[in-house]
Amino acid sequence: MTAPLFSGRARRSVAALGAVSAGLLLLSACDKPTPLATVTVGSSSVSAEASCHNDGKELSMDEVQECLTNLKNPKTIKYGRGETLRLGVEPEVVEDGKRWSAVLDGQPITEPSSSTYRSFPNADVFATGGQGEAPTSKKLAFLQIGEDGKPLAVWSFNLKLK
């Protein structure tokens, strides 16, 4: 008759230690999530992590242009003419002298700001100024700007006309 090398309690302890170690290893391999940006229209909100970023390092102008033109899996929110458009970022986005700006279809619609929230009551982002038929969707992006004025991250959204 042979005696067990480990008691049942010891085997469970080793198994638990192995599971914790494996979990920590998996978590260390994950990227740290970027701060969220949020778009709110009426009672609907969508939030997203940055679609383009370089872990706090500067993005090249080519990378920014690519991000603004080819938004990667943008979150979509429906927008009706004259509704209040609210834009917000987490405080991390504006820490240490950083700012952010909103860009609609590649054109800046706000000055760079260090505040975490902007509101546009009765905005009509689909107005054409009498120049043809209005589009049914627009690309909205938030651009994080470093202290030195260089771009650091881009968040992507899609506004869809109700």
C-alpha cells in the first residue's frame, strides 16, 4: 500500500495557487484600457475607448488623418435636428496639461479644451447651409492633444440622423 504524496488539502492549495498565477499572467498580457469618451443625445449615450492611440506617445499626422477618415468600429448614436449634443471625456484625458477637441467629418468643431464636458444645445450638425441634400450620418471624433500641441489619441463615433 502506498501513501499519498500530498494530502487533499495540499493538492487544493497547489491548484488554487496555480489558478491565481495563471490569472495574473493573463491579466499582465492585456493592454491597459484607454480612458472613455462619451457622446450623449437626449437620454441615449454611447462611450468608447480610443480607436487610435500609441500608449501616450505622439501620433503622426498620417496616423491621425487615417483615424479621422477610416474610423475603426465607431459606436453609433442617433441624433435628431435641434437636439442637444453632449460630449464628454474622462478626467485622465485632460490631466497634465493635455486637452481635447471634437472633429466632425474631419473639421474641428471645438477649440482644444481642458474641461471634461461640452454641450451644444439646439445644434444641427446635419445642416448643409442650403448646399444640397443633408447626409444621413456624420463621423464624429475626439482628438486628445498633448501639452506640446501634438495629437495623442483619437476616439471614434458615428452620428446617424433620426
